[in-house]
Amino acid sequence: MSNFKQKIVSGMRPTGKLHLGHYLGVIENWVKLQDEYNCYFFVADWHALTTKYDKTEDLHKNVIDVVTDWLACGIDPEKSTVYVQSLIPEIAELNIYLSMVTPQNWVERDPTLKEMAKILKTKEGTNSQISYGLMGYPVLMSADIMMFNAQVVPVGIDQVAHIEITRDIARRFNNIYQADFFNEPVPKLTKTPLLCGLDGNKMGKSFNNDIRISDDEETTLKKMMRAITDASRIRKDDPGHPDQCEVAFKYWQIFADEKTLEAVKSECEKGQRGCADCKRQLGNVINEKFAPIREKRRHLEKNPQIVKEIIQSGSKKARGEAQKVLKEVRAIIKMY
Ligand code: TRP
Ligand code: SF4
């Protein structure tokens, strides 16, 4: 059966414990895709090195944390193959072959890479040079995807440029070697609205404005109280403006059912709802939604060998398939 399903490959860099933005923007979508597609989900630890090659002290722990979050959220190793990129050395060999057929200007004009380079340059410190490895970011990503000859790649909008390069590389490889071998994968965008951080900016660990999947209920409530609301409100019976409530109301729109949302809106507008109470209630709604996920996470945290075994067996399976593809690729290129 599963052989007739289309193949999906998608990955995440090991940034450590994930936040609710990751859940709504990526993981929730992955969980749904598991039934319809043959899914390969991996931790891109080589990609982490493209910018953080000198900060590897937490790398190991971060890989475990990311996979623990995935499993808690419902990524099911019975359905999907879960693995770590660097445990599949075949990807590195494919990366070499792909790098040979990729014109330099294709990577140089990649807008996402340009953006990464810009951010890196504005950060102070002597290590802000762009490495040869970072230039190869989109080629390595292509190797990730083409290693399993995936047809579909679920990603955020910022990654679409990379997938375009992957399509170009696949086409060029097929042309050069006159082999109808690699699929031209298509990006699959998530439609969920972006969850902003508690301060109204992009949610991110380094901005200290996130709620983590792994946060406990008390921490969630405490963080929630920091969320920005309608700044024009001074007393709690002042009429509020939900559309000007920068963060809290936006969260309500994502987490509440229609009826609750209507009640929040009208009570706010009539000045029947204080912001502190409103946010406490919102925190409770979020806590309720994530209760089963967090319970599962605590169980996995106490039993890290479960997570490690899933990584090992998933990587072994992925590696077996990668070896088959690589054998064919070597034959197509006419390697010794
Ligand atoms: N670059 C992706 C990100 O930062 C992670 C990634 C690496 C990836 N390889 C991939 C995503 C292959 C999809 C497919 O989010
Ligand atoms: Fe926002 Fe709620 Fe305050 Fe209204 S009552 S401004 S929705 S936090």
C-alpha cells in the first residue's frame, strides 16, 4: 500500500526545544500528512553547522529535544521515518554529485541565502564570514530531498526559493546524464496563520518571546501575562478594541472556537472583560490544548532511550533506502 503513496521529505534544524509557532506552522501539518504520504522527517544537523559550526556544545541535546517534541506532538514512527541527517552519510556523497552539476550563480542568487548572509554579516564578531558550506546550503537541501526522490516538500514560504533550486538541479541532472531519474519536487505550503511572539514580533527562542511546547502550565500562564493587549485601555472597564489588541486577541483567533471568540470580542468591546483575566483565560485554553502533548513529552523526557531508539531505527531504515538510490546514481554517472 504505502508504495503507492507519494513521498515527502522535510526537515528542521536542531534549534532546541520548539515553540507553539513551530507546532502550528509545521508540526501539526506534518502530523496530518503522515496518513496520506510516505513521510521522511529529519533533523538537519549539518545545516545547523552552516552557521553555527563554532557553537556545537548543545547540538546533541538539541537534536534529542527536537525529536522529543515531534514525537510528543504526534509524529508516529510507525507511519513516518524519523532520522538524523548526519547519520545518513549517503546524503553527503549525493551532495558532492549535485554540487558538480550546480552552476555557481544558481546558489549566489538564492534570495533566502542572501538574507541569511545579510543577517550573519550584521552580527558582530570575527566569525561572521560566509563559509563555503553555507554557500552550499540549497545544494545540501536538494541532496536531502533527492536522496529519497521525494515528490513533495512541506515548507514555510521562506524555503520555497531553495525548493526551486532543487527542481532546477533535478532537471539538470536528468538532462546531463540523460536519465529520467530524479523527480522535480514541489513545495507544499502550510496555510496556518503565523503565530507572533508575546511582544508582537516574530516568535523565536532568541527573542525571548515564545511559549514552548515543553513549558509547564504555570510557565505558560506567567508568559501569557506578558502578551501585548490594546494599549489604549487603562482601566479594566474601558471599552477595548480587539482589532488593536496586538497579541492576545490574535491568539484568541487561533485558539478559540467561534462561539468563545464572539464572546471575548463583545465583552472586550463593552468593557466587561479585563485584560489580565482575559489573558489568564487564554493561557488556560492553551494549556488545555497542549495538556496531552505535554504529558507525552514528560514521559519521553523521563525515558530518553525511547527517543534514541526511534532515531537509531529510523536512521537505519532511511540509510538502507539512501544506499539503494545512491547505487543507482553512481551507475548513472558511471562512477567506478
Ligand atoms: N532549511 C530548512 C529550514 O531551515 C531545513 C531543511 C534542511 C529542510 N533540509 C531540508 C526542509 C529539506 C525541507 C527539506 O527550515
Ligand atoms: Fe485584548 Fe482581551 Fe484585553 Fe480585549 S480584554 S484588549 S481581547 S486582552
